[in-house]
Amino acid sequence: QRKNPFSGDDRLASKPAHTHRGDPTYGRPPEGSRTEQRGKDAHSHVGKEVEELCLIIRRTGEVGEDGHVSVTFGQLFETYVTISNKVVGILLRARKHGLVHFEGEMLWQGKDDDVVITLL
């Protein structure tokens, strides 16, 4: 049954019952839906936070011999935590996009304060 008989929403009738992994729409919200818009808004917001993090690294860090700006995690944490409590998640996103480099999978306050974060 492709449409709920108790729903007045006709959009459900045109939606395919099942999608498969090979389908380009698999795991994606329907085009033009509010869910798709919320996803785009969230992506934009995180992108702005990554840009802000890079600016803070540039402002608080020191230029090394290789020309890259570096800062320790402890120093960055103390500066950035007043702006956002998501500093580690934003750092991971920035590394995923090739904007920063640091050793290790995850950074922990206190334990990893001496880890150097380099702005690429």
C-alpha cells in the first residue's frame, strides 16, 4: 500500500515504496522538502563555524618555518570555547575538508592540550 488511506497528503502516493543503495536518491530527503532545506541550512551553518575556527587559528597561532600557522589544542580550546562548545567536532570537520592537520583521531581537553594543530 503506497498511500495511507487515512492521510490527506497526496505527495505520498508518488513516492516510490523502496529505494536501493544504487539509487541516487537513496538516503536523501525528497527534493524541495523541508527536510532537505534543514540539511542545507545545517551544512551552511557548520561551514561558517569551520571558517570562524580557521580565522581564530590564524589570529592566535604562530607562523612556523614552513609558512603554516600552528596553535596548540589547549590554547585553541581556551580561545574557542567561549565562542562555541563544539570545538572538537568543528576541528574534525575542518580536518575532513583538508583545512587543518593534527595527530590522533580525537582530541581531549587536558590530555591533548600540547597537540599541535596546523592550518593548511
